[in-house]
Amino acid sequence: MKYPHKNKFVIVVSLLAMLVFSHLITDLLPDLLVCFIISVIAFIILSRLDQKQIDAESRILSINNTLNEEIEQRASKLRETTGRLEQSEKKYRLLIEHASDAIYVINFEGRFTEVNASMCKMTGYSREELLEFKVEQILDPESLKTDPVLLGPDDLYIAVMRERRFMRKNGEVFDVEVNVKRFTDESVLVIARDITKRKLMEAGLKEAELKFRTLAEKSVLGVYVVQKGRFTYVNPRFAKVFGYEPAELTSAPSVDLIIAEQYKAVTLEHVRARLTGEMESVNYEVMGLCKNGSNNWVEFYGTRVQLDDEPTIIGSMVDVTERKKMEEELRYSEQKYKLLFDSNPLPMWMVDKDTLDNIAVNEAAVKYYGYSEDEFLKMNVRDLRTSDEWEKMQQSYSAAIPESGYAGTTKHRKKDGTIIEVEIIAQDIIMEGRNVRLSVANDVTQKLRAEELLQKSEANLQTILNTTDTAYALFDRELKVLAYNHKAEDFVKQQYDHDATHGDKLTDYFPKDRFPQFAELTERVLNGHDSSYELNYPQRDGSNYWYYVRQFPIKDNAGKILGLMVALYDITERKNAENDLKVAYQRIHDHIASIKSMVWKQSHFIRSPVANLKGLASMLKDNPADAEALEYMIVELERLDNVIIDMAKDAADHD
């Protein structure tokens, strides 16, 4: 500024240099002209430069003053900032020193340049020991073989988070999560955290997840996980219920894929309410939609949890289609039961087994016993029984009835005081959580009296049957023995060598050679016709037993044939007498024939000598002295005498 001639000198020198240069390139111009022109140009330039220099110096002085002021201001601010930075650095160092995470700084050679107390505590080394180490000295040697430390001046401008295996001073190896980033141009800042416990938790979580998946995969219940309105997991059972593969459901855009149209809204609302936290858990039933278009019924139970920082529903699903069908059948059965109970023509009621109070009664009971429904419901079951039945009744209600039910008779008292005999059919049931006995009553008073009379009649009839000399046996249509008397029992034992019992089938012991004829006669009887015939049974001693057999159908009041009655009467004596009579008749007949033959024969023999005697007599009549004729007569008389003797012998022989 104070020596402007210096600048002019520089300019002149520059012009001379230009002149030399110009001389080199313009050999054709005269040197003087060139120098003159250059001098003029230089003068003009120098004049202008001087003026500009003066102006510039003025501006520079002004700027310099301004800069000095700004420098002073900035110096003041810098001092303030430096103070704040010093304070910040103190706070920073204090923060690093007391940080719960291990923090250290290393240079690009891997040497520690700074470590905090947590780093010392985590590794077991002192600060001084670590500052003498390279970072490789605290890393697991085995892990370094496959994952060496790589540090370069162009690396780590972006923070890197990864895991490393550290080794404590005592040789213990542990897992560490490190966050590495360039700190300065020559160093790297590392924040390290011991994740041993987290690793253990992760291992436990993986094991728990494996157990969960194992249980879920083999579970008979459907298991599902929902996030953001979609299935993220379903087990095979869940998918099978709806006819899908698990992957098909986890790739579906919404959970309502498996829900029937009319239940989609309520299902999605339940899912939304849990994912947003309006409710923690819910249990509900909906109609499902299977892959093939069919419907089923399912019950969902799900609870809201937080999984990977995401609201999640974890739950189970049960196919309740069969239960729904059973419930529907139960409702239908209850309707039928109520209809049967209310409209049954026999009196029915239900009794609380614990209190013995009537809790329900049908219209038939009201009409038959004479009590109103309100009166019945205020009564105890004991009020219907006679006093002599109370103990038996108490024992009955204290005991459980078999599944097959109970049937028995007891005495009841109607409202008008009439005592009736009733047959009770009862069954124990559970109704609204109470032990209840359902009973049906049938008045059998007249029936029992009729049965008593019938028993007396049967006893009289049995007496008659057992004292008669006729064998009676009653058979059903299959020829099974229903009843028989003693004579029939003796007959079966004697002729078939079989001990008769009720329920026997005649075909099991009836003689095979006789059965076809018997079956033919039986068929005729079962078609409504009576049958009678005589039958003989040869005995081992050569004799015969003869029976007169009658068969006739047994009909009910409607004329339906239920079976047949067989009656056998022993006619052996009569048959033997008839046979003896036939033999005697034959003998007489033979004797008469023999006499006839003998008389014919003897008459022939007698007539010959008689005829001769008649002729000789005539001769003697004519000639009494004829000796020859007399001699012939004597001979014929002897012959006649012999014939008479022979006749006498023959008669004796025929006797």
C-alpha cells in the first residue's frame, strides 16, 4: 500500500517480458514500433492500475476495520463457545464414564485410546491395562479366525451394529452387541453391551417357540396367530377344519376368508377391538366357511399380546359342528319331551330328589288325581303315598335308579281319599342342575284284581289239568313250548327221553321220521283247522303205546292265531282190547271155516256108506236071507263108525 512503485516495477517488468515474448513471435515488425506500442499500453494500464489501487486500498482499509471488529466479536463468541464446549466435553466424558453400556475409542491400529468404567467392569481389566491393549486382545480367538477386525480410514462413516464374542480377563467368553462408528478422522467409537442374558432369553424364547410349535403342530385344537388383521400362523389342525393348507391361510389378505358372510362383520369387529386394545380377550362362536363352500361351526378364543412390538392375537379354535348338531338335537328332544310330558295320557310328574317336592306335573295327573296344578306343586311326593309306603318311598328316592330305569307298584291316595294301586315307571335325570326323578303312574287297581282272579282261575285250571289223564301242551307259532301239564311232561320223558322245560323247541327232539307228517298237520292247524288222529309209539319190549291226538289253534280276541294246543289221550288199553277182539273174531271166523270144511268133508264121507247101506237094505228087504248083502252092510256100518270117530277127533283138534 505504501510502495506503489513496486507494483509499477512489477508491471514494467511484465511488459518487458511481454515485449521479449512479442519479439520472439513477431519477427516481421520493427522492434521500435513494438516497444513504443507496448510502452503506451503499459502506461495506460499503469495509470488505471494506480487509480484502482488507490480505490482498493481505501476499501481494504474499510474492510480491515470491519474485519477487526468482527474478529473481536467472534473471538469473544469463540471464547464463550470454547467454554461451553469445555463444559459439554466434561458432561460428555462424565456421561460416557457413567454410562451403563461399555464405551471405548480405538485408533485405526486397533489400540484403545479411551475406555469407560463400564468397559472395565465388563471385561475385568483396569483402565490402564486396556489402554495398553489392542482390541483383538479382548476378542475370542476362535471367533477372530472367521471374523477378523477390519479397520480402514475409509470405513465406518455409517454406524454398524453387530455382535462379537468378547473374552474377560478370567478367560470367560461372552456375547456382546457392538455399535461401531467413526469418531474422528483417526479413531472409532464403539458402544458395547453384554447380551449374555439376552442370548439366554433368546435361546429360551426359541426353545419356547419350538415347544409352542411342536405342541401347536400336534394339537387337536386349532391354534392361530393374527397380526394386522391377517393370519401369521395357523397349525395343521386349524387349516384342516376349513379344508385349507396352512400356507394358504397365512397368505390370505384377511382372517374373514374362513368366516361365513353373515358372521364376517362381528368377527372383524372382535379382531379390531383386541388389536386396538379395547378388550384383552374374547370367546365367541361363528359359522365358518370351508374351502369347498360348505359351512361348519367353530368356537374362537383369543387373547391380545404384544409380539415383536406388534399387537397380536394368539388363540385357539375348536370345531363345534357336532356339538351344535347335538345341541340342536337336544333342543328338538326337549321340545318333543315337553310335548310328550304335557300331552301324555298317563299321569306324570317330576320330583326334586333332595327335597321330595313336586316341581312339574302334567294335565293327566291333574285330571286323574283331582288336585289342581298349583296344589300339586305345593305338595310333597309323600302326600300321595299311604303311610305304610313312606319308608319304602324314602329308600327309593335315596338310591340311584339304574340307567335302564325303575318299575314297581305302590299305593297312592287321590284327592277324594280313594286308595289306588299304581304301577310306577321312573328315571333319574338332571334338570337345571338338580337331581330330578321323572315318574309315570298307571292305575293298575282293576288290573291287579283281574290278575288275582285270573291266577285263581289258572290255579283251578292247573289243578284240573294236572289231575286229568290227558297230556296238554301249549306251543307258539314257532313250536316253542309255552305251557304243559304233568301228563305231557311224563309223555316227553317216556317217549322222547327228554326233560321238558318252558321255551323248548319241539323240533329239537321230535323224531325226524315222523316230523314231516306232524309239520303238515301243524300247518293246517295254524291256518285255523282242528286236527285229530291216532298215533302209536313202538316200545323196546315189542309192545305199542297208542295215543289219540287232538290239535286246535289258540286265538286272541281279534281272532289272530297265536299258537296251538296239543292234547294226547292214552288209548293203549282200548287199542289192545280192540286188537284182542279182532284176534278172537278171526279165530272164530277161522274155526267156523274149519268146521264148515270138516262138515263138508265128513258129510261126503258119511254119505257114501249111508248110500251103500240104503242099497243093501233094499236088497235085504227083497231077499232077507242074502248073507253077502248082510256082510256088505256090516262093512259099511264099520266105515260109517270110523267116519264118525274121525269127526269127533277133528272137533277135538279145532277146540
